Amino acid sequence: MQLENIDAKPHPYGNRIDLSWANPEPDVYRWVRIVRREGSYPVSYEDGQNVGEADAFLFTSDVAVATHLDDGVLSLDLIQNFSNAGIFLASDATVKVEETSKKWLVTYEDNEYVLKKEGSTVFAYNRKGFAVDKGLKSEHVYYYCLFPFKKTPLEYVTDLSHRIAATATGPYDAAGQMYDLLPRIYHRYDTVISNQTMESDQEKGELRRFFDIAGSQLDQLYSFAKTLLHVHNIDKIDGRLLPLLAQWIGWKTDYRNEIDEQRNEIREAPFIHKTTGVISNVEAAVKRISGWESRTKEFVHNVFVTNYPEQLNLWATEVVSDTWSEPEDPFSLDLAYEGRPSGAQEETGKTWLFYHTYRDRLFQRDGTFRRTSNIWYKTWDESGWSPSMPLTDRVGIDKYPTAAVHGENLIVFWSVYSEKNSAWHIEYKVHSDKGWRTSVTGYETPFGLTKAERKKPFVVTDDAGGLWLFWLEKKGHRWQMRYNRHDGHGWQLSTPADFPFEDEHMDDAFVLFCASGGAPRIYVFWSRKDDNGRSLSIAYTWKNTTDVTLEDWDATLHPVQKAVGQEYDDREPSALVTEAGTIDLFWSSNRGGSASIRHNTLTPPADTWGVAEEITKGPYSERDPLPLIVNNICTVIYRSNRGIPYKSQVYKATETTDFRYAGSVAVDTQNTVKNELHGEFEDFQAYTYDTGRKDDNWYARDTVAMYLKAGTGDPGLINRNRGIVKQLLTEIMPIQVRPVFVIETVEEEKVYTYDFKKDKVQRVIIEQFADSITTSGEAETYAGITDARVDAIPEWSRMYACDAINNRYRDHRTVNFDVSTPARPDTTYRTWHTGLNREIEEDAT
């Protein structure tokens, strides 16, 4: 049902708007609620100020007045009833039969009335409706929506055609100003007043009232002119003029949106134009146009290139109540391709974290950018983690830092690759109260007098004040691990000692001091090839004393047990001594398909292991863990190529994901979790370049995918919105970008059909209940619990559930489900019960 001829006009006297309409079915929808808002139209009958509820009812009459209505004749009694209601009907009023002997339409001049017989009574309704809205502000636009409704049952009709707006004008007394310009003699003789006018005009003379005819119109013209001052004010301009504002700045109005939404669009349009092509802008525009959830992905990072390895940022997880946290944001965006960080802790609790990272530096010589590797560090104290700071800042390759606190000094060693000599060597710096120093007496020449390539140092301190330095030194065509010890005065060995397992590859070795059980040991963990020559396992051994001159290494190579029957890599070990004297070992393993961080506990000197656990999960590569105790919490720093989500600061509901750190990750048949992401938004694998130009040709540098959640299964609506979005993208995306669409449809399944009465198959909730009440006068007995009482209300029993034999459970009088017998208390025949706080009244019968 739609109202007709809806009109809203400002009253000439100002601060008032008169509304009118025609109701084609006043006998069905008798009332009309008028709702008003400022700024935008009401969207429901409760959204705004209720101006009033107009009633179309006029009067009722006896059925005798309708005797000749089917013949088109109005009886005198019926005409009199209209007159009593303040409506004059002449003899030329026409009668149209809507339903024979039941409903008629009476028309006189421009007025229409509906007569309807219900039983022995005839009801009269006015098709025309009127309402007056007073007390309005001048030069303000008011938006109205009319809601026809009936009360039995209550039902409102909502229709966009029932909307109308009008500008309230103000009284500026133009008539009074013109009247004041007349000679005073006119005022003296203007004494004819009337009580047949409005109350405000009853004290005015006839001439003064005459001026109001023109003066009120001049007031309105002045008000309308003042509204032009707001034509550039987005918040005050009439919503019907917003498309003109949008056109001036090249913005296309979406007429499906409410007026307040259109105002916001125009307000944000300049910013949107300035950020054309930005992903957050694209997503917001697509959501606005289609009404669908949207995510945007650039496939440039899914194109395989040979010189783009995994970009491993630093992430951190910590254990709280035996549960490892899931980090939402990276610990640091200082990326690297590999390499474990290193940490050291002072007695004050200050923690140092060192790592190598890459920077693109400008070479002044040829004006090109080249990627260099330098050592950076972060510190933690009571105020939290500090920003990253460089330890080395130069052109070259500095990698694999290791740090330890030795006495009052913090010493850091790292590897340096000389591109000029194509060789590795090791450098160091010492930090004390004097700051960083590159040369400290006593720490020089730990390597002896032999000249050789050296890399990957590892430093650790023992409880006797010694500083142990391990490193890889090139001997012939292999790298040999060697070590030396600094006793606080100098290096003890003039010729460094060799690690006993000469055939092992120690590239990811981790050294740890542990004094558990009263037997100080130097532990060395590393990864080695399994017997199959393909997979990797963690192995370890230990030195039984801290005497560097003794070759007392355990002769046995101890493997960390792996799952039987599976082939996978365990690598990059790191460890931490706990307060309990155990060793927590962390490493990277692809046992689950993807490289994740795992943890196990070693108990020395019994040399027994606990049960391994996976502390990070997901399809990403998570490598090179380092455990630290930070603020008395075990924290593991590791590297990962995980994508990083960013929330738009402007469009708060828009979140984009940066996949650039994934690198060129190819398909791994064993990483099923990652492979299952193929085609999904979260897919970060790399594929060969796709040269096609259709929607199913994705993997190209110029392709941007729009992942849309349609929320419907209607093919027509999906194709329509797809076309609208495609046209929009040509306007807000760079011309060289090719959009493709991935649309997720939703199939609606009706659980119940209460709101779908027209469905042939109705699905409703079916409830069944069966009970049996004894009528023999005997107490009902089940599982040893019995009680009965006759209520004052006939045919009702009030039952208390308690143990009448052993007098148990009298307080709460219910079934105790914790008793062992019967195993399952039978409550099938229980009825509702009341009076749980009353004492049980025994039935003497």
C-alpha cells in the first residue's frame, strides 16, 4: 500500500510545515504516523521525532443509511452525518461501488471518503490526511517519512515513496514593516477587528491583516534567500541538492544511500580522489558501492622470481600459564634471510638483543642503491623495548652477531665478509660505562697466530668468570669448529683447540653453559644429516669441565629423538637454562609441513628428555629461535615470513595484509596447510607468470584481486554488482592495473519457516511431552523416592522430589545426580514443583 499526493509546505506565518496526503486504503490502514528528522530521512517509525498520528476515521452510522448506496444515492441521514463531522456534501456528490453492499467511495469536488459496512454498522473514513508540525527552526530543512499502520494486529507500512522534505521559513514581519511606513492616519482609522481570524490576528485591524497577505510571502522569499547561504555547507544543505555538490567535484552520487551517507561521501570525496589507487581506498569504495565485504590483494608478491628469498622479520612469543602466546604484530621489521639473533643480560636485568639486518644504501660513487648487511640491537629495561639502533653502519656484510656479559663488559663478536678479498673474518666491540669501543686490552688475538678465514662466532660465559669463544675456521676445504677461553686477564690458549667432532657441519651450532647437578658443563647443540643423507636432526654433546686445557669432551654424539617413520628436518637449535636446572631446547622443525618452532626439556646430568611441543603454528616459515628471560617471562624471539596486517587509520573497518615478506616460496608437497591456501586470500606461495588476461589468470605483476563476499546466491544480483564494481575500479585504480574478481557466494538455508509462510514445506519446532499420573490414590514411586500431596486445586498434584525413606535432600527437595545408585536418576515423570523453601508435609495416609 502506497500513500498518494504526499505534500509538505512551509506555512507563510513561519516556523511551521503543513503536510497532506491521500490514503487509498483508510479502512485498512486507518492511522498514519508522521516521523521527522534533521539531516536525513527517518528509516523506521521509531527513527526520529514523532510529529503525530493522523486518524482517517470520521464517524459511524446505522446500516440503514447504506440502503441505496449501491444505486449511487446518498441518503439524507448520511449527508447529515457528514455535516455533523464538519464535512459539507452537496447533492451532486458521486458514489462509486468498490464492493457491492460492503464498500463505497464518495467523491465531492477534490475530496474522497470511504464508507465500509461491517456487520450492522457503517464506518466513514477520509482519504485525505493532514498534519501540522509547529515550533520549527527557521531556514532548517526537515525530513519526514509517513508510516501508515493498523493496530489489530499492529503493522506498519514502510515505503521510500512516503518520504518528503521541506524547509521551514521564519516570520520576519515584512507586513508590519510595510504597515509602519504608512502615514499614521491609516493606523488611526484601522480599527475594524474580527474574531473569525487566527488568535494572533484578532487584535489586528483590517488593513493590517490585508498587508499580511503579501507580507507573509515576502517573509518566505527572504527565508528561502537566506538558505542559499548554506549551499556549500554539506551538513545544512537540502539533501535533494547534494547531487549537484557531488557533480561539482566529479563525484558520482549513489542514490541507494541515505542522505547522511551521501553527505559523508561528499565530505570524504576530496581525500578519496587524492588517494586513488591506495588499497584501503579501493576497499572502502567497493564496500560502499556493492554493500559487500571486500578484501584487496596485489598478486605481484605471488609471482615467482629467483632473486627474492623469504624476508624474515623478527617475531616474539612468550609463555603465560604454560600457554604460548600468538603474536599479532611483528617484534621488529628489521628483516634478514637467515641468522639467529643473540642476547645477553646484565645483572641489573637489562637485556640486550643483537641481530643482523639488511638496508638499502645509496652509493655516492655511481648513484645506485645496494643492499648491505649490518649489526643492529635493541635493549629492554623497566620501560620496555627500545627502538632499533645500529652497532655497525657501513657498506659491507656484517652478520651472525653473538654477545655475552663478561665482568663489567658487554662484548659482541660478529662475522664480516670482505668483498674485496672474498673472505670471512671476525670482529668485535666492547661496551662498558665508557660506551662502545672497538679495541680493548686483553681481548685481542683469541685466534692465535694462524691466518685463516673465520666466521660464525659464538660466545658464552661460565660461573668461574671465564668467557668461551667458539667459531668456524676454514681448514682446507672444510670448516672446523674451534674454541678458546678468556679467564678475565687474557686468552688461555695460544693455539685454539679443535672441537672433537671434525666431520660435523656446525653452521647453526649453539653453545650453552650449565652447572646443574654440581657438574659444570659446556653444551654444544647443532643440526646434522641423518643416515638417509637428506633430513636433519639435532645432536649435542658436552664438555665435562670448564678447564679449557683438558680435552674432556663426551665421546658420544647424542641425538635428540625424532618421530619414528617420518622424514623431516630439525635444525637451528637454541637453549636456555631454567631456574630448576633443566635445559629448555628450542629449534625449527618442518615435522608438521611448515617450519615451526618446537620446544623440549633436557634434564642433566641424567640426560633425559620430556615431550616435545609445537609453540608456533601456521603455514609460514618460522626459523632461528632465541629464548630469553624478559621480565621474568620466557620469551622466544624468532624469524618468520608471515604477512603483516595493517588497519587503515582513515577507514577503520579496512584491513590490508602485506605479503611482500613471504618471498618466492614454491609449493612444498609436505606442507599441506600452505597448499590448502591456494586460491584463497591468505595464499602467499609464488607461481610462474600468468600471461592470460581473463578472470582466471591471476599471477601477474599488474593484477589486483577483489575478494568479495556476496552474501547472496542470486546470480542476477551478483552479476549486477560485479558490473558496478568493475566500472568503479576503472575510475579509482591506476590504468595499468587489471582487476580480477573472486566472489564468495552464500547459500541461504532455512532452519525454520516462521517468517516464510508461503513456503510449501513448513519447518517448525516440534515439541512433544508425555507424562503419567497415578489415579489409584497410591503414592507414585520411582527409584526409592516418594512423596505426594493433594492440592486445593482439583486435578493437580504438587510434587516434592526428596528421599522419603532415608530423609535425605529435604533442604532442596530435588534429585541428587551425584548418588551412585541408581546410576541415572529417572526424572521422566516429574512435574513442575513450587514452594521449595517450605517444610515437607508428610502424608499420614
